Amino acid sequence: MNETPWQRLDPRMLLVYPVTEIVKYIPVLLGSVIVGTTSGNPLWSLIPVLLVAAFGVLRWFTTTYRIDADHVQLRTGVVGRRTLSVPRPRIRSVDVEANLLHRVLGLAVLTIGTGTDTAKDEEFKLDALDTSRIPTLRTELLSHTGRSAERPADDAAPVHESGVEIGHWRPAWVRYAPLSLTGLAIVAPIAGLAAQYGVLEWIVKSAPAQEIGHDSVAVVALVIAAMVVLTLLLVSLAACGQYLATWYGLRVLDNGSTLHLRHGLFTTRQITLDLARFRGATLNDPLLLRAARAAQLEMIMTGENPRQKVLPQAPRAAVERTLDELLRTHRRPALTKPDYAVPQGISGTMLGTVDLISHGRAAHRRRYVRAAWPVGISLVAMIVLALVEGPLPVWIWIVPVVFAGLMAALAEDRYRSLGHRVLPADTGPTWLITRSGSLDRNRDCLEAPGIIGWTIRQTFWQRRAGLATVVAATAAGKKAYSVVDIPYDDAVALIDAVTPGLQGVRRPLCSGREPEDFRPQSTAEHSRRGSGRK
């Protein structure tokens, strides 16, 4: 039997490897240049550059790969040899990336994902291949996924060569970028580095800053306001730049068996995901995005990034349409079956828009009680300070009043964001929808076959209020999805509505019991129990 021969990467990588290695070791090379200049012989500084470039060339000669019927193997190492082997059925995603240098040379980097957390040097990465080979190779690597049935002919989404387009980035969406914290995450490290090297101290001790200290309160306030505006402008520009660089030209294509994402301005990235591992989706709409009627969409998949983003910050209507298109191949649930979770008057036909069941007065009261604690603590602290230091200025007592108003608004929003629903389906899986959070709100849509266990939890205060938190355990996404502060009488009914036939579902004998764990039983076991009841 002939073995599949080992192959080398594209020879054009001989132009890329030396450059990438030199960029990687820039601090060391700068040091060698300084040493060579001070020693009077600058030619010595070229030796490290030549060594690093030679190491990059050797990487191409010592890297080979092969793909056979059962495994994908990668052999690397200049000094120590190492062979990575991945069974083809374990391949769960294929990620294709190309920076500017790769794109100029017509190359791309192909990374195979297996759903396990691996160190950076343990990734199965083919750096780099001719872009003309990528589509064929990607299809071959994901051939075990199996294509689903074709979509109906009346599907309104446009059909492309690689699937149906269910999402498309638009330039106007960049206006939502400043509403996230990405800009702050970019600017904050730069500001921290500047402060570490004394830039902040230099600014404070500079003559203009010293002059401000002698000006009136109005001038100081004006300067502070200008600095705040400038900071917000820098953060917004950084967020817009990061948004454009990452998501420019995004297209989401669904061919029934895989989901293909392509995006990027300078560095293009293509991600192909196996939809057989799809378990649901999360519609994320933090407070600022929610105020702008925007959201972002993430997938719930086994063995993938817990927050694999499908759509970035975008209009909520566009996110909901993509969510609905994504779930069409997974049998959209019927809303006509009379059941515990489908009362009369239900509105909405999509998982992103269907009305949710509120959690009642006890959960409402609990939101306000939890919001009152910080207000009470701050008020007590001010009273103690007044008793110790003497009467405080009258205007200071406005602070707890304003704080109380903000906490009350937060409590009300947290309650309005709280909800759940179970959508049974006649021809497909049952769906559990749960929503919670305010500053960072998530609407999780999880299909019942992906749930592997349940936990009912009750804290001391929840037991006093007759509430519980139901946690659905799954091997996908965040691993645990909670229905927070649901009335306890509805907790077991919810579990039975999502995964009927659980063993051992019972009401605790006393309020102080430990949390109960339930596991769905197999179909055969469920059938035996059903025949026994007859």
C-alpha cells in the first residue's frame, strides 16, 4: 500500500519567513545595531540579522505536511523535530488568514481547529499555501461534515457559489463601533505605557499645566471638559479603526453543512465552521448598543470559541434577520403547539424577536433590593463621616439621591431584561431562550438536544423569595446557560418542557436542600419508562 507523500509549503514563503522572523526579533536586532555602532564596527550588527533570516529560510526546508484518508500531519522543527497529527473526523473548523505581505505574494495561512485549547506553538498551521489551493483543500478537510438538504427554492437570500448569503457588512455600521469598549481597550494600554515612562508627569509639571492651576474654576472646568472630549474622540477613532480593520467586507455564507465567514481590511480572514456542531446563538446587546437599537450575534458551538462572533455591532434588525436565516436549516420551531411555554397571544416568529415570559413580582422586588444595598452603604458612610468630622456641605447630600436614582433605573432595566421561553417544535428541536443582564445583556437561544444536564440552584435569599436559578449544562459555548430568578414552582416544569422524561425530577423536601442536578435520559430509556406507565 503506497503512503501519501509529504509535501512542502509554497516556495514563495522563502520571501516571507525571513521578514517575519526579523520583525519578531526587532528588539534584539536594535540592541545589536546599537552595540555595533558604539564599538566602531557597524558590520557586526548585520550578523544577527543574517542569522535570523537564515533561521527563517531553514523553517521552509524543515516543514512538510501530508493529508491522507485518516489523518492530517505536519512535521516541523529546525533543531528538534516534531510531528503533529490530527484525525480528519476531529477537524471542526478551517481558518484562512492572509496579511498584506501574504496577499501581495498570493499566499495564505491555513489553520485547522479541533475544538481543544492548544498553545500557540501547538496549532496546526500551514504557513503558507498558494491561495488557488485553499478552496479545494478546505473542502477536502471538511468533507466529513456532510451536506444538509437544500433550502427551499423560494428562499429570498441570494445564492452564491459557496452558499447562501445570510449576512453582509455595510460601511454605515461603523457608527456603532464607538458604542463598545474596544477603543478603550486600545487607548488604555498606550496611555498606561506613556504614564510608565514619565509622559504624564512631564505634562503635569509643564508650564501650561502649572498656569492652569492659577486660573479660575471656570477655566479649569473648561480644560477638563476639553480633555474628556479629546479622550472620547481618541477612543472613538480607535474603535472605528479597529472595527474597519477587522470586519471590513464581512460576508456570512451558509451552504447547509458549513458556515463560511470572510472579513478583514489589511489582514483578511476566512473561517469555515462545521454546522453539525451548532447548538444555538447568542444575541448580545449591551446598554449602549441597545440604546442605539443595535446588537451583535455570536454562535453557540461545541469545540469552538465560546464567543464565536458572526456579526459585529450592527442594526438589531440585521442581526435578527441573520439569526433567523441561520436557524432555517435547523428547523425553525412551530409556535402552534399548546404547551406550558406557549400561552395564548404569543407574538414574534423568530427566536430573536419572540416575546419572553417575565419572572414576576418576586424577581422584580429582588432587583430593587440588590440595587438598594450600595445606596444604603454609601448613605451610612456619609452619616458616619458627618458625625466624626462635623456637618458636611449641603450639596454633598445630593450625591446619594442621584446615586439612588441611577441604581433604581438600573434595577428596573435589569428586571425588564429578565425573561425566558421554551419553544416546542413539531418537526425539529425544542428551543430554550433565556435573557438576563443590563450593562451587558445576552439573549441565549439554545436547542434542547445540546443540553446534557440541569441544575436548580437557590441561595438563602432566593429561598426566602421563592425563586431559583435553573442552569442548563451543555458542551457548547459558555458551557452553562442560566434562567435567573425564575419562580421555583416553574423551574421543574421548565426542565420537563425542554427535555421531557427526566429521572428524579422532584420538589425539594425542605428549603435548605443542596442544588439538584438532572441529566436527560436516553431515548430508549424514555420509551421503556413510557411503556411502564401504561
